[in-house]
Amino acid sequence: MAVTVLDISHLNRIRQIVLVRYILASVGALAVDMGTFLALLSAGILPVAASAVGYAIGIAVHWILSSRKVFADQVASGGIERTRQKAMFVVSALVGLGVTTMIVGGASAAGMDPRLAKLAAIVVSFSVTWLLRKRVVFR
């Protein structure tokens, strides 16, 4: 009986795709975001505030993962360029935060379950911040 070696070359190719790494980093940041959001919501915090705080903490996690694992080759080495890049990352995150809070705030004011509103906000915010980070922040 012949033993074959598992071919994992296709997994290595997938790992090299920036979008795949970005999705994985986003999942990690999202876990922190949603955990914070749900904890604050269950503590009686208003949905908009809980959403904003969760997103803000998720931003910090996302920077760490993005700059070290997703766009490591495009991170500025230091000085003014690195400061500029961090500032642009924060701006992209604030755009995402604005999108998130508008969707959660508007939808929950209209009577939608804030958890469902947050799910919708995740999809829209992900798309917006991916485009900004890929084409502006880490170009």
C-alpha cells in the first residue's frame, strides 16, 4: 500500500492572497467587535453606543493584524510615511465606524433588531474599509 504526501501547495497559494488574509484578520477583529457589542448590549447600553465601542476596539485589533499579517509588505518602515499610513488607517476605520453607527442607529430606530442591523452593517463596513485599505492606505 503506497503512502502519499498531502499536497498543500494550494493552501500556500490561498494564504498568499491578500483578500483571504484580510478576511481572516477581519474575522478576528469582528469577534472582538461583536463580543464587546453583545456584552455592552446585554448590560443595557444603547445599541448605537454599544456598536461604536465594539467597532472602536475592533479597529485596534484590525490594525495589529493588518499591519503584521495582511499588508506587511506594504507597511511603511517608519517616519512620516508610517505616521501617514496609521492616520489613513484610522480615517478608513472612522469611515467604517460612521457606516456602522448609521446603519445600526437608523435600523434600530426603525424597529429592527439591533443584532440584525449590526450584521447588515458588518457587510457594508467590510466592503468600504477593504476598498479604502487596499487602494489607499496600503497601496
